[in-house]
Amino acid sequence: MLRNFMRDSQRIYMHSCFHAVLLQVEDPLSEATKYLKLLQNNSANSLETHILSFELNMRKQKILLAFQVVISTAGNFKSYIVI
């Protein structure tokens, strides 16, 4: 329980730092794309990476890429999907 809390609090801290960095640049979507590529190279099996990719593609209005992320994620993370 405590381990999950620590992991969640670290994730929230990293998430807030990520937003603070993006607020300081002119084009936050291009900066977020750089971070996404790093995440895809280093932690491609993480569900959070796929969620970030989906959100970024939706904000960039690249609907087909966002849909492709959903399809690939559904195949890779079947245990997370509840019907």
C-alpha cells in the first residue's frame, strides 16, 4: 500500500514537472513530442506511454495516429480492458 502511494506520488510529481517545463516553451506540442519519443524508446511497454501518445495525437488533431495507438494498446494490454 505504501509502495503504491510512493509510486503514485512520484508519478504526480513528475507529471507536474513535465507540465512546468511545457509551460515555459513557445510550442509545447513539439516539446511534448520530443519527450514522447524518448518514452517510446525507453519504456514502450508502459501503459502511460501509450496514453500520452494518444493524448498528444488528439491535441495535434492527428485522429488516425491516435486511433492507431488505441488499436495497438488494446492488443498489448488485454488484461487492462474491462468489457
